[in-house]
Amino acid sequence: MTISSDAEIKELQDSALEHLWVYLREPSDMAEKGEPQIFVEGKGCQVTDALGNTYIDAMSGLWLKNVGYGRTEIADAAYEQMLKLTYMPLGTTTEPAVRLAEKIADITPGDLSRCFFTSGGSEAVETAMKLTRAYFKRMGESSRIKFISRKGSYHGATFGALALGSSSHFPKVDYEPLLAGCFHVPQPNPYRCELGGESPEDCAERCVNAVEEMILFQGPETVAAVVAEPVSSPLGAIVPAPNYWPRLREICDKYGCLLIADEVITGFGRTGKMFACEHWGITPDMMTVAKGITSGYIPMGGTIVRKAIADSFVGSQKAAFRHVITFGGHPVAAAASLKNLEIMERENLPDNSAKMGRYLLDGLEELKDKHAIIGDVRGLGLFCGLEVVKDRKTKEYFAPEAELASRLTQAFSDQGILLRGGDMMNIMPPLCVTSGEIDEILGALDKGFDQVSRDLAD
């Protein structure tokens, strides 16, 4: 469909306001602002809306356009598979799904070797939770039903995944009561360490000790798994100190519970390695993935399990994992994913993420020196974040009446970049980003912060 006139754009906007849920937006607010904005084209790191305005997407869509926009190779691979086979009889599979599972087993850490495919990240986390409980049933430890996760994390929108999350950015009050048996411990955030850590390492040690304390408090025989993202997004790219993940692995081994790494955002090159767990040399018992597995070209996700755990579901029909996701392992999505991973490896995008991520982080540090409202910057690879404060000394946030988020978002848009503003922000351009494009992002941030700082001072 080609949009050729302002009237057609207005017609689409009116229809959206009447019939469509636009994520995280309220219809009357959009109507007042002449929105929703409608995008029609993308290439590399840039997207163009129906009015012809072009922006750098500094959020990679929803942190998933790892290989960038406009990769016709992926579209061709999907189309070719559509011409052959678009689904499979129940209880069977297809060549693309098998090849993708094999590829994932090859590139994931350690003995992660069997993948249950889903349609996205929430389903991948939900599947991991069900696999965990089913596994302990098969191991004769049916009392292991509890999950421990971190405050300030987000693991998905389904009831189980939502219960794991604990973030004021995604309040759960509308949906409570949620799944019972989910308990939360402090986030290893050195900028605002809940437990008073005096250094990143000290904060990490205190926070990982809190995991052990929670396991002991709940009773080790009742704890099924600890679930955590290697780098957490809701609070703005929380990167734990190097001692955190190895100690987390040790604690889970000590008490016999599983360690589930939620790599839905961090996986497939985002942090400068194919998977973020590789930074700390650990292998989780399960890993959840989505987003970057297809770079958002088609919905796809998965739960990857270590061999010893997967083998507990082998041997009889009674042992089988009784769980179905209708579109999990869809052959078209699998074909697109294989091509996406081929591009990622051919162009060495994880390495570019590491290099460009360092360049971006250095630039953010310079912006922090220049703008007093930037309290902290952090990141790993092209998963960078910053925190905006009213007062650096007290770390006080701006009051809601200041409308910081909308002011920043609009200011950045005016400068040609798409980025969601707020107290905590994530800057995650596609992994194919160039140093020149990062310079543009930094320049837009500089001007945007300058404008908002002046407005808030008036």
C-alpha cells in the first residue's frame, strides 16, 4: 500500500484511533497531538514516516532491529519458504526449524542444546517457567515451585512472565493477583544500590548474597529457579559488576535450583558478544531468546535448555513436555531467522556492536560532563543507558508535573532521532550503526538535553 496524500494519512490515523491499540499510548492523547505517527519505510538505521520525515531509530524498534531495516535477503528467504511450505502437520517439523535449532545449539554457550520455539519473548519466558516446574516433577522434587527474580526487571506480558517482573514502568495493579510463588531481590544497580554497596563490586556482592538469603528464607527445597537478564533494560541498561553472574551460578548450583538467563534483549550480538552470558563465562540452565533472533522481521522466540535438563523429557510419552505454541518454530520465521544469523555472522555485527558501543558510551560520558541533568551513563556493547536527574548530589528525579519523558522524546524527535525519553533511557541503535550515525545520535541528544534543560529552568 502506498500512502500518497495527507487525506490518506489522516484517514489512517482516524482509523487507528478508533480500531487499534497502539502500544503504550492513549487514544485521546494521540488525537490531540495529531498522531499516531505512521511509518512506511526503513533502511539500515533509518526509518521514514508517511509525511516523508526520516529519523535515526536509536531504539532499534523495540530493541530488536539488530541487522537493521531493509534487509531484502531476509524477505527473500521468508518468501522462498512461503512458496514451499507455510506450516506443518501436528507432531512434525520442517527443515528450517531443524536447521535453526541446530544453529542455535552451535552458537549458544556450553551444552545448551535443545530449543523450544515460541512466537516471542513473553512466551519464551513462560515456556521456561513451565519447563522448570515440569523438570522438577520428573526429578521427584515437586516442592520446587518458586521463582526468584530482581526488582526493576521486566520479563514479559503474560501472567507468569509479568509476575517475575518488578518495575514501576510497567505497573501490575490492573492484573493482580498474578502467579503466586514469585519473589524479588535487589537489582545490582551500582548507581542506586538498594543495599548500600560502595562500589560496583560491593553492590554486586551484596545483591547476589540477597539471592542466597532469599533461597534460604523460602527453603532451598521449594525454589525452582532464579531468573535474571544479564543486562536489565527497565532501569536503563543496568550492567552488573563482573563478580555477579559467576556468583549467581555458584549459588544456584549450591542449592540445586536452575539459573534462567533472559536474553530476549541481550541475545544475538546486542552487548558485543553473541550472547551476554559470554561476558562472564557462564552457562545458564535455560536461556530465553527472541527479538534479535530475526531482527524483528518476523515474530520468533525460543527457550534453550541444557542437555541434562532436556534429557529428563526423553524416554517415554509420560516424560514428554506437554506444551504447544501454535506458531512456535513456524517454517517461514525459521527461514528468516537463519538468514538473519547468516548476515550477523558474515558482517561480524557482534564485533561492531562492541566497537560502536564503546564509541557511543564514550560520547555519552562527554554529554554527562556537559549536561547537569544526566546523572549516570552505563552500557555494554550497543546496550547503553543513562539516567536523568534533577539534582546530581541527591539523585532526585524530576517531578511528574515536569513532563520530562514527553519533553525529551519530542526534543529528540525534533533533532531527527527516535528515542523514548524519561528518568531512565536506553540507547540501542541497530548493530550495523556507523560511527557517523552515532555522532548524529550524540549530536541530537546534546541539542535535545540543552533544549529541555532550558525549558525546565524557565
